[in-house]
Amino acid sequence: MSSSIADKLFDRFGETAAAVMKERPEADPVMVRDIFDEAATLLHNGLALDHLDDHDADIVISDLCVALADADVTAALLTRFYAATDHPEDLHDPAGVALAYENVLRILQL
């Protein structure tokens, strides 16, 4: 994973953790931060987004932030996987994006 993609992954996951803590004040903030940090680390170390260009990586990272805050993370990620297989015009490499979602599901064991 390029350092710019890794930086975006960690930055955006940190921002998402902060947003989740605001939306769910009853949640333990340390646990929320740890969950998103661990997810970012696993995805970075697992090279989940390594094959994507910056454009597609930005889209996947944004979608991951939404999906990981969803009540049903697996369903949210599968929805994005299937959307990528429909070859949307905004993606440079729809098959690569679909593969990234498969990698995420595998790495996070969802």
C-alpha cells in the first residue's frame, strides 16, 4: 500500500472513530478508537488496498468508513462489493475494487 493510501486509511478511520463516538456517546471511546485503529492496521498489513490507484482507494476508504460504522458491517461491505461488480462508471478498476472488498471481508474475518 502506498504511504499516501495508508495515511488516508489511518486518518479517515480516526475521523470515523471520532464521529462514531459523537453519535454514540454511550460507547467506550477507547474501545471505539482501538477498533478503528486495529481495523486500519489489519487492512494496511494485509495489503487490502495495495492494488488500487489513489482514485479508487479514496472511494473504497470512504465506503469502508461508512460500512464499518453500520450496524451490520458484513451486509454493508457485501452491498459495496456487489455495487463494484456492476461496473460503475466512477471507478477506474471495478474488478480491483470488488477484490478490495473481498480482501477486507477476509482480513477482518466478516
